[in-house]
Amino acid sequence: MTTYGWIGLGNMGGPMTANLVAAGHTVRGFDLDAGAAAEAAARGVDIVGSIAETVAGADVVFTMLPKGEHVRAVYGGEDGIWATADTRALLVDSSTVDIETSQHCHDTSAARGFRFVDAPVSGGVSGAETATLAFMVGGSPEASEEAVGHIEPMAGRTIVAGGETTGIAAKICNNMMLFINLMAASEGSQLADRLGLDPQVFWEIASVSSGHSWAQQTWYPMPGIVDSAASNRNYDATFRADLARKDVTLALDAGVLTGVSLEAARLAQRQFDRLIDEGLADKDCSLIVKYASPDGGAPGWTGAGSASAERTLSAAEMKEVR
């Protein structure tokens, strides 16, 4: 069995490590959040009090952290991974970070004698819970092949994207597409509702038609349709609005770097900015559905403006529209 060192036990890291434990592996975990650490401990993770204790004797060290600045601090700090881990350990970063941070981790790891891969994930909390995440791996062929074996208990699919930073590049592009699809699901669900369609019936139609997407299947912002949707739980976050804003901004920064125009991504960024400006940074990113609603509310939300208009077009009005 493998000994894993794991730093970052939040919404994603917690269930991911639980799947490793369930597969019979030893996982030593570290997180500054006492609640996250306690929940991971209840799932069988050995909680330790420092990065040095986390990496001691580990065959592989995973990081799953919110932002690039956290990754740089955990790797490069005085008592960080590079300073305390054995160079035999494979280093794997599954955080969603900027290209520059990922390249820095590749370059510095190599300079210090470590093997490193970037291996971000797609599939959200539901995928983390059910061990069906898609991993995108970037690094040398040898390190990537080794990483795939360590990833297997957490994954539904693992794809080696190519060389250094190709995993994170794939993740940035993929998440950008996700948030654009989320806008489509938000606007489509609200328009269908106001036109008198039964929400369940319309969801089933979209599911077998061209409106189908992962966002529509997993985060559909109408309560009672998809179990994994935050709309069933007052938009308590499965993917926080501020983290969604961070991810789509990574894509926009990459667009500037490459000269690619990303107008739809910029619109998604503006919608997440609105949630953050309203003090809703910690709510689920699918709460952008409120910007499609005539009354500024959202189905399943108890916040300001949450009362549904509960009005569909009359037959006469429908005829006028046509």
C-alpha cells in the first residue's frame, strides 16, 4: 500500500483522501482549518500538525489548495515541501492555479531534485465523493505514468495531457467552458419556467438535446431536479462564487497571454463579480441564476429577492410573442 502525504482537506481534498483510505492506503493529512481536519480524521485520515510531518516517509505528496499563492507558500516556505520532503517522493499538485505558478513548481522541483506533475481535476464535490473525478496530468512521461497509479483510487478517468503545465492548461480551458455552460443552464432554466414549461420536463428535454452539458446535468439551478445541485440547499457552496471567479480569471489572463478573445468568459466573470459585490462570495457559483430572474431571486434561495414571480405567460401573451 502507498503512503500519501496530503495538504488541503477542504471540499475536494476531504472526500478525495477518504477514497484513498477506503482503498487501503495510508494518508497523512494537514489543513489549517480545524473543522476540515476533524472531518477528514473521521474518514480515516491521520491528521498531523505540520507540513514536515505530512511529507515524512510519504511515497507521494498531493496538494489541493485554493489559489496559486497558497501553493507557492506550501511548497516554498521555510518549512515547506521542498525544504522537508525526501526527494524520492513524487509531488503532485491538484490545485487550480495560474500557468506561471505551475511552471514555477515544475522548475523549482527539478532544480531541487524532485519529480513534479500538475494534475488538476474536474467533476466537483460530487465527483470527489464518488471517486469519479477526471484528472488532467502534465509532466515528464515517467512522472506522469507514476502519478496515474497514485491517482487511480480517486478517479473515473485520468488523461495525460502532455508535458509541463499541460494539465493545468486543460483545466483552465475546461473550467472556462463550464462557467459559460452554467450561464446557459441558468438562463435557459428561467426562460423555460416563465414560458410555462414544467422544470422537470424541460430538464429531461435538454438532457437529450443540444442543451445538454455537465453544468445542466449536475448544477441545474432549479430545486428538486438534480440531487447534486446547490439549489436544493439554499445555494450552500459546492463551488464557491469567489473560487469560480478566480478560475475564470485564470482563463482570461491566459487569453491575454495568447491573444485569444474570450468574451463569454468575461461575461461570466462579471456575473461572479456581482455575487461577490453583494456579499455572496461564499455561496455557490450557480446562484448567478438570480441575474436571469425577473425579480432578482433564485429558485430555492431564501435570500433577498428570493420570492418567485410565480408567473408564466398567458395563452394570449404566448400568441403575441409568436
